[in-house]
Amino acid sequence: MSKPMLRYSVRFAIAFSLFAASLAQGGHTTDPNENSSWSAITGSIEKMHSAMSSIKSSGNNDADFVALMLPHHQAAIDMAKAELVNGKDAQMRRLAQEIITDQQSEIELMQLWLRQHSHQKQ
């Protein structure tokens, strides 16, 4: 596995673990700011699922992969922004900022790829 892919995989695993732990706790909190953060995170997931489920197959596996990854990456950015607004742990805030930077860069790369390959079929 390439070093950037490994770094991405580790970040995703950490973020997913934190999200799963929060789900296991039922997402209940007494802090109004945490409720706002929870709503932002779950809202971004719902938006992602809606966007992904509305995508129809183009017949090009590569283009379909990119089309599905775009809302996935945007959801990661939205969740990371919620962490920056509401998070207190310096390490998690740094991770959130790195996720935003990396995912935005990857979105731009995928959008460029789509523009360059929009005429191709499988």
C-alpha cells in the first residue's frame, strides 16, 4: 500500500472509530454544543447517503467510482468542519484539519479526472 493511501486509511480508521464509539453511546449528551455537533455529523452522513443513492451507473466503473466518492469525501469534510467548530482535543482538531485539506485536494483531482474522461465509456 502506498504511503499516502496508508495515511488516508489510518485517518479514516481513527475517524470511523470515533464515530462508532459515539454511536455506541447512543449519541446522547447533555452539552448543547455536542448536540449541535452530533446533528452536523449525522446530517452530513444523511446528505452523503442521499447523494450517493441518487447516482445512476454510467457504465464506466472508473467514473462511477469517482461519482460515488465525491459525496463520500464531502461528508468527511463536513464532519471534520464540525470537529473544528466543536472539538476540544488538539490532536483530533489537527486530524480534522488534515482531513479537510486532503479530501478537498482529492475532490479537485477527481473532478479534474471526470472532466478529462467524460467522453469515455467502459
